[in-house]
Amino acid sequence: MKCPRCSGLLEATNTDELGLTYNAHTCSSCKGYWLGPETLKDIESHMERCFVEFRKIPSEKDQMQNLHCPACSGLTEMTKVASKRDSKVIMDVCSKCGKIWLDGGEREAIEQESLMALIGDLFRS
């Protein structure tokens, strides 16, 4: 399969982070992830607390580019969906097969929560 973002080759991979093993396909060029909905649930259910979160996600303009599902012969345009954990992460979801594309840096942004953000949430509550 080819990467929906840069047309690089997607390679099957197992990523072991935060005590979870993710079965996904990754693009060695743009560092994006192609994964299933169950894997996304696992990613969203675990949180890595850090003092300061350094995000390296694509610009909003880049995230809003239309992408086509690599699993559905490249014919199905994926839908843009904001992450439940981080609204600045715009995921691409195929309405046909349910697979999800995360651009490089988006998985980490979903998993991490800075202590500063947690303190801010406490004061807003």
C-alpha cells in the first residue's frame, strides 16, 4: 500500500509504547500511521503525562488536504475527524473500511498530556 499523504510505501509495524503494542502500517518518509479503529481506541485510552508537551503535528492547512484511502484502491476520499483527546489533531477516516490515517506527530499528540494542560483543566472546572 502507498501512503495517502506522500505516496511512500506503507510498511507493517508493531510499535511498543506506553505499555501497548500497536499493530499498524507506517510510512518511513512522512512518519504517518495507518491503523484500525480498535488501535485508535487503545491509543486514546492511554495517556503519557509530561511536564511540557512538544507537538510536531502538521499545519491545519496540511491536515485539511483531501486524502484517499490506500486500502480502498485509492478511490474513497477519507473524512476529516477531530480527535476526542486533542482537537488540534485532524484524523482522516475512511467511511468504507473504517481505517484511520494519523499524520506524523499526531499519535504522540493524542497520547501526551502536559501537566500544564491538566492544571488549566482543573481551574476551568
